[in-house]
Amino acid sequence: MAKQIRATPELRGKDAIRFIERMHSFEKEPISKIDRDFLKRLKEKTPYFESFLR
């Protein structure tokens, strides 16, 4: 049998503010070299993935 999925925690107060600040800081950071390389490989394989949509 599969395990049940736990409920998503609700963030309140300082935890919620800290979470939002952290997400904003990640959005402002430039994309890492690993992510750039991954994106490049993904774009190269786009025709392969699109073939499943036809």
C-alpha cells in the first residue's frame, strides 16, 4: 500500500514572512551554471518531447 501524503503545513507569522523573503531572493538570483546546462540540454531535446504531443 502507498503511504498517505501528509498535509501541507500552513505558514503563519514570522515563518510565512521568512518563506516569502527566501522565495524572492531565489527569484532575483541569476540562473546557475547547472541550471543553464540543464536548460540547454532540454531545449536540444524539445523535438523528442513534442513528438509525444502529436
